[in-house]
Amino acid sequence: MEELESGVAVAEPGQSLQLEAEAEAERPGSAPLPGLHHKLLRLPLSRIKGLMKADPDVSLASQEAVFAIGKATELFVEVIAKDAYTFALQGKRKTIQRKDVDNAVDATDEFAFLEGTLD
């Protein structure tokens, strides 16, 4: 597994990002152990909760909601980092640069909401 400049790890072909353990814990019929949520995320739950509470429209955030937002954030960062890394490799580089992220945003319809935010 290779770590990018941004601190995001990108798996080499054939490597697992430890999704098997997460899938096992999330499988219906297998009750997750108490406190297991923090082990399934790489982002700190306390920081996510603090960011959520910074929104004036949010007064309370359940632990499940914080976990769901955290997991969605991790998946989003993983997808955009992989796309940006692809553009870096096309430029014969191993380091993601801002232009790679811009290219990933421009090339993928899913990231259209980000256009203009990096300016």
C-alpha cells in the first residue's frame, strides 16, 4: 500500500483496504460489538461530531449519524484520491498535485458539485 502526499493510502492491485473486516462487521445477522464503530473508521469520530455541531441547524447528532457521515467522508476521499492518482500516473508522477484533483473533478460527473470550490 502506498501513502500519497495528502496522507491518503492507495492500494496496489491485489491488496485489500481491510474492507473484508468492515463487511463482516456490517453483515446482517452479525451484531457489531459495542465501541466497534471507532475501529471501522480512520477519521476521528470526535472531530466529525464537532464539525457537524458547527452547523447551526444541527443541535444533536447521534453516534450512528456521526459514524455514517464519517464513513461517507472516507469513501468520498478514497474515490477522489484514486481518480486524482490516476491523473498523476498519466503525468508520470507518483505525487498528487492540485491539477490532478482539478482534472478528476472535471472528468467525473459525480464531482460536478465541486467545480469552482478549489479556486
